[in-house]
Amino acid sequence: MIQHLTSLPVLLPMLAAIILLLPPCGKNLFARRLASSVMAIITFVVSVLLLITVHNEGINVYAIGNWSAPFGIVLVADMLSSLLVALTSFLGVMVVLYGCAGDDEHGSFFHPLIHFLILGVNGAFLTGDLFNVFVFFEVLLIASYALLMHGGGKQKTKAALHYVILNLVGSSAFLIGLGILYGVLGTLNIADMAQKISLLTGDDVYLAKAGGLLLLVVFALKSALLPLHLWLPNTYSSAAPVVAALFAIMTKVGVYAMLRVYTVMFGEQAGELEHMAQTWLWGLAIATIVVGAIGVLAAQDLRKITANLVLVSVGTLVALVSLQNINATAALLYYLVHSTLVCAALFLLADIISIQRGKVGDRLVAGRVVKQPFLLGTLFIIAALTVIGMPPFSGFVGKIWILKTTLNSENAMVFWPAYLITSLVLIIALARAGTSLFWEGKYTGSEPNDAPNAHPLQVIAIVGLLICSVMLVVFGGAISEYTIKAATQLHDISGGINAVLKGGV
Amino acid sequence: MELLYASCVGVLISCGVFLLLRARTFPVVLGLTMISYAVNLFLFSSGRLTTNKAVVLGTGADYADPLPQALVLTAIVIGFAMTAFVVILAIRGRADLGNDHVDGHLVKSKYKVRK
């Protein structure tokens, strides 16, 4: 059992989705909710087990069908990927719990699709083979296409059309990039490619560079980096909030792929192609942060604000990817976990607020007051402080760490002002949002607020996500130690290559 | 053969991009299909173009690379699924939005249409 642990975070969601499609779960709502929650929790527990195992025993390589790398397909669980798998599974549990409060009735197949999405994301994190990154991308994308339409409506159809078409073009570019790299290197296993890139000579170097940069375009599209970010605010703000909360992990898949390709493959030992994406990534990342902040300031409702906050976090993450050193990668991992959780919490919170405010929804205008101002207000201020990066929550720790790691880089003169002014802008925007959502209410004493109270499961999901942000501070020492170890493991390229090519269960 | 093959891929891609830029769902779907054909051809060629070589049978030393064929097969299957999805979505969009423009509304013409 224990040697198959690496494959379970991919297999369990698939099993869960299939169970949920079959009778009795297919018809019976209660059975479906129960099965979905139980399977999500099992997946989470298994992911944590994998995390602990990898932490204690080092990189775990699982050769599917016992065909060893580089010819067979392998799943590679190192500290980085197992951390992200655990994060995804946790987010999955929270989203399923939130969905069980009633959001899953707005459309069919909510629960199976959630599990298919988790399957795709976990697979993309675990696979050690670039072509399978593509395959798992498609798995998570097709689940996300269907989830985006969950609930229906004009706005969603429009956003989905743009999103699907853009991603199909992106997938084509991904395949062309893969084709070029395969033609040059003769392999698609990431570890094997990393080994062979340094041996390239002559024109092959330029071909590999073209292939690698084409992949950069694809990953920039998936993670919504600046010129290719335009789809994100619309898509995320028109999706059902519970779906948008799960989507918070999807941009991070693009960042993860960048980390793998440009740190491991085109990393320190890539010869002529060493750090080839660095200059591009750095500039675009800062531009993304700035544009995201402008978007936050310009947004008219809470969901759009949150969607633009996702953009800001992507910009920050990519800036750290481009630094390509251990400390920056460790800060990146910490910030990634924090930003995914808090953005998801904000999406869910926006949903409850908009239900309780009736017609005005989550738009930043004077309207009916929320029914549970104390509960929602407290949650909102915690989430806002976390996402801005004010003490005492995890955003603050992440921000200090990021500023510290960028201090010595040559472009700190650009990054520091951009990042700090952005934080100021975020404070202003979120303070304004909180003011209009909670204070600018029209007190109409005559008509009682007939909106439903927040369902206990909804509160549990949001509190669960926000508690993690507190945990990230309380156990900050242990977690930062873990991320530093994970970053060291990622940057130890030859160690990784040896583990994948010589290992195998 | 290389020249013919390369031009074929190039023409397919450029037609596909042209159709994508039409911004109406039906041409866009056609364009996506063309691009995915071009991509499949391109992937196939990444194992080098050869003629009269055996598939891997374990007999000859000289064989065609089987991996791109496996990749193309996967890419075709995924491409089919995605195309099917985008067709259904386009139909849904036509029904929901009332026209087939990808933005959901037609660009207003500068010239008045005589009724």
C-alpha cells in the first residue's frame, strides 16, 4: 500500500468521481453529498500521508505499469509537489463542504466535476513527464469548462466561450512546444530533458529555446501573466463563487509548471540556455502586479476585486520564479499556499455577502444591510488583512519574506516600490469595499431581512480556510523550514535527475 | 517531402488563425479544428520524416520512432473531446446570447442599414 501512495492522490478523485456518477449517488442528493465529502476527506488524508512520507524518505518515484523512466511514465512526488497536492486536496474538501450547503443543486454533476478537477490538478503536480502535464492540464480544463457553466446564465456562457477558446489555442501552442522539444531532445521526461538540454549543440540550441519560450507563452496564459491575463477577471467573477474558489488553485498550476520547466529544465546546468526565461518573467510579473492592483481599485464588486487579487498574487509568484534561487522559491511556496487559501475564502465570503444583501448583491453600493453583520464583518476583516499582508496574519509573514529575498536582487529598485505601493492600493480598495458592504446600509426598519442565515457548512468552510492563514503564522517556523527544504530539493537538479532516472518503485 | 509537409502545416495554421480572428463561433470552431490538425501533423513530424521504415517489431535496427505516434494519438483524442465541447458551447451561446459573436453582441456598424 505504502509504495502506491504516490498514485493515490490521482486515483482517489477519479474513483470518487466515478462513484458519484453511479447509482445510488447519481440520484440521491444526500448520498451524493455524503460520498463526495467522505471521498474528498480521504483524498486529503492520503495527500497529507504522502507529504509526511516524502518529507521523511525523500523523493518518491512511482513508475506506472512498472515501466521505468525515461521510457515509461512516472509520477514523481517530491516535497514541492506533495505540498501542492495537499493544498489542492484541502481546498477540495472546503469547496465540497461549501457546495453541500446548497450550491450543488444549481446544476447537475457539481460533485463529480469537482473531483475530476482535483484529479487533473493533482496529476499535473505529480507527473514527471511533460506530455502528461499536458494531458492533466486538459483533464482539469475540461472539468473547469463544465464547472464554469455551473448555475447557467448569459454572463457565464459568454465568459465560458472566451475561456474555452483561449485555452484551446493555448493547448495547441503547448503541443507545438512539446513537439519541438521532443524533436530536439528525443525525450519528454522532465528529469531526462534537464539532463539532455546541457548537451545540445549548434542549431538545436535555438530550436530548444523556441520550444521553451513557446511553453512560456502557454504557462503565462494558464497562470494569467500580463499580456495574457485578460480572460481571468471576467471568468472568475462570473463563475459561481464556490467554483471560483476552487479555480484559485488553477492559476497556480501554471506557476508550478513554470517552476518545473524554467528552474529544473532550463535551470543552472542548462549550458547556453541557462535561466533563459528570467528577464521576460521578471518584467511581466511586475507589470502584472501593477495591472492587478489597478483592477482591484477599479472593480465595482467584491468578486471582481477578488479576481484581481488573484492576478496580483500571480504576479508576485512569477516574480519569485524569475529570481531562481532557493530563498525566493521557499518564499514563493509559502506565499502560494497563503494566497490560494485566502483568495478562495474571499470568493466564498463574497457569495454569502451577496446572498444576504439581496438585489444589490456584492456590488459596492449602498443597499440592504447584511443579516449577520458581526459574523461576516469579522470574517471579512480577517480575510482582508490577510490578503493585504497586514500583521498578524500570514500575508504579513509572506510579504516580509518576499521583500527580504528580493532585497539583494538587482531589480529591487523596481520591485520594492511597485510591491509596496500595490499594498497601499489594496488597503485603500479593500477598506472602501468593506465600508460600502457593511456600513453604507439602508436601514429600512419596516421590512425584515428575509435572507437566509449563512449555512453552518458555509461558515465552517470559510473559517477553515482562514484558520489556515493563522496556522501559517503560528507554525510559521516549521512551515518555512519545510518550504526551504522543498526549495533546496527543487534546486538540487542533479539529485532530482538521479532520483527519477535511477529510482522507480 | 519536407517542404510539402512544412507548407501544409503552415497553411493550416494560418487559415486557422484567420478563422479564429473572425470572432464568430462557427468560424472559430473551424479554425480551432484546423489548428489542431496542423498541430497533430507537426507532432507527428517531430519523430523525423522517414519512408519505408518498419514499425518497432524487434527485427530491424532501422525503425520509425513510435513515441510521436503515441503522442499524436493522445492529442487527437483530446482534440476531439475539446472540439465536441466547444461546438456544444457555441450552440448554447447562440441560444443564450441571441447571436453567434464570441462577445455575445454584434459590433455596431458605422453605416445605417436601410430597412
